[in-house]
Amino acid sequence: MVQSDLLLSHLEALYRAVVEAVTKGNAAEWGALGQNAKGDQVKWFDLAADRAVCTYLEHHFPCPVELLSEEGEPRQFGQGKPEWTMILDPVDGSENFSRGLTPAGMAIALIPASQPVTVETVELALVGDLYHRHVWQAVRGRGAWQDGQPLQPSRVTRLEQAIINCDISGAVIQPALAEVLAEARSIRSLGAATLVLVHVADGSLEAHIDVRDQLTPENYLAPGLIIHEAGGLMTDPNGTALPPIQSLTESYSVIAAANPELHAVLRQRLSTAS
């Protein structure tokens, strides 16, 4: 099997190809746009990114791979039986990106083809910022990095000192969550889960909360490994590992924190009836 360092270099090259496609293209070259597998409106840059990904996997990726992406059905690239399953979100935060807002990112997770698709089986991960060209990477058992530097998550363990991102779009805010948000030092809602989650790993944020049962696997699989390798923790609200998935249309709630102590505080507070 291809060495992890070589695979990481190809993941980064794939990310660069997508950045090129979505920053230099335009809507005029695309025709009528439909919906993806999740029922979301497809935007021109989704198609541009998907074309760049398929071209790279077909002509440059060093081993056969099965691609799982929200842009369509599973697809295979390369000659022979796939060695890896690649779970890809080419443009996360697409509403932000369509309006010229930050953040927006790309996420790639690689899982051995024989393994189920879950956070615990991701072996290599990359998340890239589509605007600022920052890259977060991880290899299971070897650590996590941003732009080549080891990640240092926050050591804050007290809720009142924590800056937390919380996605509340379309949600009914329960009293326990409202109390957590009121007590935290500060709240953000940035609208791009992949980048928010790696910011939990790199020390920019203390935690991310999404209890809407709306987060899909391509958003959390790559960041999940990065958080784990940095020393943080991401689970469902009960503290349980997210389960193996069968489809990218499945959706979940997550709590991610920079360290296990803060994660335990959030779990306890969110499970307390008010």
C-alpha cells in the first residue's frame, strides 16, 4: 500500500486543484443546476470542484480509490480493486462561499477500503481553507498539523472561559443549550463545520456544539481524526462514538472539545434538564 506521506502529498495536491477550480471559474460556463443527494441546491462551484476532483483521481492519484461525495453516487477511479475509500466534501460552507463570506473549506478523509466508514477507521485526513490556503492534516497514530506545524489545542477547561461555535440554524434551542451559551465566554456561528472543527483542534476555538441531528459524515470524518490526533475529543451528545455510516445522507449531532475535561463539562451541562 502507498506510503502515508505520499498520500498526504496527493491529498494536498487535490485540494490545490479544487481551490484553482472554484476561484478561477464562473457560473457562466455551467448550465442548469439541480440538487445533490441531500436535496441541496447545486451551485456552479460544486460542479467545478467535482470535475477537478474526478480529473485528479483519474489521472494523478497513486492507487485505486472509491470516492464518496455529496455530489453523486459512489465512483471508482484507478485500475483494479480500490485500496481506499475517500470521503470528500469539496466545498463546505457553500452558502458562505457563494456570498464571498468566510469561512469555506474542503475536507478529505481516507479509510482502508476493507473497513467500515466511521471516524475510528479514518487513517489520513486533510481539511483546507478555500480562501486563505491553510491546510490541516493528520495521520492516525502520528499526530496532526496545520501548515506543517503540530497542532496545540486549547487547555481551557472552564465553560466561562471558552469560546464556542454553535450551529443553531433551523434549531429549537432547548433550555440546557441556552444556559451553556449564556455562560460561555463568547459564541460564534461560522457556518462551515469542517473548518470550525479543525479550529477546535488548533486552539482557535474551545468547542463546537451541533445538536440539531443535521451534521453529515463528509463534514466530520476528516476533522474527527484531526481533533483526535491533536488531543481533543468529538462524540455524540451522550459521549458515544459516532457510528459507522452507510450513506452520506445520514446526519448526526456532535460535541467537539479541545480537551476531554471541557468535553465532559459540556456533556454534563447539556444533559441537565432545566
